[in-house]
Amino acid sequence: MKLTVNGETRTVDAEPDTPLLWALRDDLDLTGTKYGCGIAQCGACTVHLDGQAVRSCQATVALAEGREITTIEGLGGADAPHPVQAAWIEKQVAQCGYCQSGQMMQAAWLLEINPDPSDADIDRAMAGNLCRCGTYPLIREAVKLAAAKMRGA
């Protein structure tokens, strides 16, 4: 199957019902997307599918075929980080870091649909992304900082 991941067309040898998460990690070696729960409840596997935040543990490669997939690796990089990534670093959000790629992908999606979110908007949008380290206050601060960076404030 052909998948467009981070702007590049890639071929994966996977059954149509294979979770996108496994194709990304095992076939394409994009390990920034994490396995957390496998039932779309924790958000560690969040990626963008045509700009929409989705849980890649439940999205299949058949669903993703012909659509644009963005992973944390495609969001930005060390030389040109996405404003969300830059804010995460500036606010030193990560503790263990395991959930953070999913958190950042969810936050980037939120800021695409709502460039100036309130605390309640952030809490609502981020509620499905779990952090065992409890960095939720720092996550909210980083989302606000990223929003300001994206607005040029």
C-alpha cells in the first residue's frame, strides 16, 4: 500500500486492516509516534490525517491510503521546529516524554482550528491525551505560548 507520510509517498507491506501506528513504526521506522493503549484512549499515537488529529492505533492503513499523514517527525525538526515544539522546549514540558509527541500533535491540531484557545478550549481539546507524569499545567502553558508564537504576539 502507498502512504503519503510527511509529504513523501512511501510503500508499506501491510494488510489493509493493519493499524497505521504499526505501519509508521515498523515499516517506515518513524518511531516518534508511540504505542500507549491500543484502544484510542491515551493519545500517545496521535498523528494528523488530512490535518485532523487521529489515533493511529485505531486508524487502518486502508483508511490512510491516499490521504496526507503527518507524524511528529513531519511537524518540524531541530532546525525548524513547529511553534508547538518550540513552546514545549521553552516551557520544559516533558518529564518522561513518552506521551509528548501525541500531546504536541493534538496541540498543533487544536491551534489549526482555534488559533487563540481559552484555558477551557485547551483542556477540552487535550483531555483525551493522557500524561502519567501529570504535566497538564505545563502543557496548557506551552499551548498558550505556541498560540502566541503562531499569531506573532
